[in-house]
Amino acid sequence: MNLNVLLIIGLSIIAWFFFAGPLKLWIQAQVVQTPIPFFQILKLRFADKNYATLINQYIIVKKAGMDITLSRLAEHSRQGGSVPRVVLAGLGGYKGDMQTPFEEIAACDLAGEDVVEKMNTAVLTGKKDWNS
């Protein structure tokens, strides 16, 4: 085979590896009307091993109407927190009319607390503050 053909095939495989996942997530975000710049997704692709989870959780947050940025979710992930559990707890509080700041939920998650259970208990007992 010609060296140029092998080079093109090799570069195509490498490009597919790096861009297929981010492109799929970018299209998904566009379709659900939660625009995320493609280069921000690429940046997450190289900075965080859970970039697909971050994008999916960000879409859930935005569709629910919550005011949490993708960079805040990424920072929580980098600190070792569970982004899906924090988002689930935040959604529970948001839907239960309890405005608990994201930072407070994230801090409790990083401290090892079960934030979903804590939020569910607070909402079910009718509390307006999950720490009381």
C-alpha cells in the first residue's frame, strides 16, 4: 500500500477516536436546545475522564431550569465528587421548592454524606432548609 494512504487511514482513525464522542454530545446538546460550545466539550474530553457524564448531567440541570454551570459540575468532578448524585439531590430540592445552593450540596457530597437521602428526607418532612 502507498504510504500516503496508510497515513490518511491512520490519521482518520485518530481523528475519529478524539472527535466522535464529543461530536455526538455536541449534537445531543444542540437537539435538546442546551447549546454547549464544541471546543468546551473537547476541552472536557482531555481534562476529565467522565466528560460524557458531565455533559449529560449539565443537560439535565439546564432542562430542569436550574442555574448551575458546566464548569461548576466539572470542578466538583475533579475534586472527586459524584456529579450525578449532586445533580439528583439538587433536582429533588429544586422540585421540592427548597433552594439549596449547589456549593452546599457539593460540599456535603465531598464530605461523604448521602446527599440524595438527605435531600429526600428534608423534602418529605417539609423542611425549607435541609440542614435543620
